[in-house]
Amino acid sequence: MEKTVGYAVVGLGVGRNHVTAAADAKGGKLVAVCDLRQDRLDRMVNILKERGTYPEDLKLYSDFDEMLKDPEIDVVSVCTPSGTHAELAIRALNAGKHVLVEKPMDIEVERILEIEKARVRTGLKVGGIFQNRRNAVMEPVKKAVENGDLGEIFTGFFRVNWHRTDEYFLESGGWRGTWAMDGGGSLMNQGVHTVDIMQWLLGDVASIRSETRIINHNIETEDFTNSIVKFKSGAIVNLISTTCARPGFGTDIQLTGTKGSIHVDAETLIRWCICRDGATHEEIVAEEREMLAKYGAVKSTGSADPTAITLRGHAYQVQDMIDAVRFDRDPMVGPMEATKAVRIINAVYESARTGKEIFFD
Ligand SMILES: NC(=O)c1ccc[n+]([C@@H]2O[C@H](COP(=O)([O-])OP(=O)(O)OC[C@H]3O[C@@H](n4cnc5c(N)ncnc54)[C@H](O)[C@@H]3O)[C@@H](O)[C@H]2O)c1
């Protein structure tokens, strides 16, 4: 008989998405949740009861190491502040649990490499959350890039024009916007998804030159970054992130190549212009119309409200993690893949700090 995968989640902020996904997952069983805060544990129980997926035998923990002793647990989702991820993930691996870690997998590349070492040593599975790769519109975009439909992609922009309130940075113990726990600001926290998509679409980075500022939040890191990113392919793109764009404007991804351009705002397709060989103007317009009918109306974004981030991507990745364990395969994003965005973001910060262009190997 196929194994049922016992699932646990530590950290019940966005971790609640992992919990509800595990409660719904095929081949999985929600076994336990853990948080230092009793109000978060209570809220989780209420959410599960309200949606009719509360397992009567659910175990509630406030001590992570106690939870790790539970033999019914196979997988732990780590959803605590970003600067704690590697430490908790490695503790879970050492206790014999597979782990799915929220983005960024950690704030330092070196610490993600420690997770990778623990993964290899234990032979367990490690997945990283980058749920935006699963946005429906990303499938045709990735395909178009891989097929060379845009010709040589020589430029583009990746702009995360979001807004976060002062309260957002004060709540939950004030870890957000600190170097130690958030590892940065608008780029490491909000922008990391878009940086991941950028490198997923355009490949290896050659160099980065950046400026960062604190515009109007009382934080130690940044709430605005602006970078020129050069890729080994020759593409030169503009990467911008901010949490000061009231009331929360959007996430623009635009690619421009010698044969066409694509513009996406978060999950919504804005333009799709591909000049296929021999295509008439009418055919180009008809293809765009068809793509807009399919992908142009989707609206969901966390640009103004962190709780508006959809469940779909998390549900996909939790199911993917459970299936990775059930069918003994790799999860969608592994540690080495998860280092890429973090390396880019830390290069942005280094460039801003030193005033120098940072070159990649
Ligand atoms: N994928 C996404 O779209 C998305 C969205 C939001 C946040 N995140 C990521 O999720 C992580 C958490 O962010 P958040 O906004 O939910 O933060 P949060 O502060 O709201 O929640 C974190 C929770 O972890 C708990 N916690 C911390 N240390 C713990 C420990 N040792 N044992 C048990 N519980 C512990 C805290 O009590 C808190 O309830 C961050 O890494 C963030 O980047 C991802």
C-alpha cells in the first residue's frame, strides 16, 4: 500500500497556507502544527474548523524540537522568519524529516549550502518555495523563452512596485526589514520571487550594479532598490523593488527580444507580441488576442496586502513535496536552485554598499 505522508508546519503566519494545503493534499496527512505563539495556534485550529478540514488528532506544539520527536511526521514545512530557515531546516533533517522551506531558503547562500550538505548526508528531500513559477501565465512565457520565440532577448524589466505599511514592519516581533532576520528589505522579502523568475527565464547573471535607499519606512535595510543586471546571454535588464508604491501597484515582468515582447503584471498577461517567421500582422494580433483571452483576466496579487497572496501556488508545492516523498523524486525547487535568487539579491546589496559593479563567476 502507498505510504501516507505525515505533514507538520512550523510558523503559522504564511505557514497557514502550508497547513491548509497539507490538510487537502492527496497522499498526505496533517499531523502537527507548531508556533511559539498560542494565538497563532488557536487561529490555525479555527481556520481548519471553519473550512471543515480539522483533523481531530491534530497535535499542537510550541516547542519545535519536541515536535521533531514525533515519529508520525515525515515532512516539516519551515515557515518561520527568513533568518531562521537554515537552522530549523537542518535540525529537522537531522531528526530524519524531509523539509519544505519558505522563500528565501535562507538569507545567506552559505547557509543554504549547509542545508544542501545536510540533504546529501541524510538522503532526505529538501524543497524550496517559489510558488510564482506555477502562476498559470508563466508556463507559456517560459515556453516562449525556451523555444526562442522572442529571438535574442536583449532587455527587459522586472519591477516589484508593492506597498507595505509601517505596522507590517512592527508586527510579529519586528523581524521584517532587519538584516539579521529578513536579510534585506523590499528585494529579499517581497522581490525574491521576481528575482527567481528573472534568473529562471534569463539564466546566469554576469554582473550587477545597484543603488538602494530607504524612502519612508523606519527600517534598517531598504524599501527601494534599483539595479542594472547583465546576463551571460548578453541581456541587460532593469530590476526594481520597493514597498513604497502606494497603494500597491504591481509586479511587472517585461521581456524584449529581436522577434517579440511579452509583458506580464503578476499573474496577468498585459501584452503578447511574437513575430513568428512569415506571420502576417493579423496573425500576430490574433495570437495576442487569444493569449489575452486565456491569461489576461487573472487578478490576484500581494502587492498591497500580504494576506492576499493566493493559496494555489502553495497548494501545488505542498502536494509536490508530498509526491516527492511518495514517489521518491526531487521536489520542484531544490537548495542549489534556491541559492540563485539569494546570490543575486546579496550582490545587489553589496553593489549598493560598495558603489561597485559586482561580477559573477
Ligand atoms: N511564499 C510567500 O508568498 C510568502 C509570503 C509571506 C511570507 N513568506 C515567508 O515566510 C516566512 C514567514 O513569514 P511570515 O510573514 O509568515 O512571518 P510571521 O512573523 O507572520 O510568522 C512567523 C511565525 O513563526 C513563529 N516562529 C518563529 N520562530 C519559531 C520557532 N523557533 N518555533 C516555532 N514557531 C516559531 C512566530 O511565532 C510566527 O508566528 C518568511 O521567510 C517569509 O519570507 C513567504
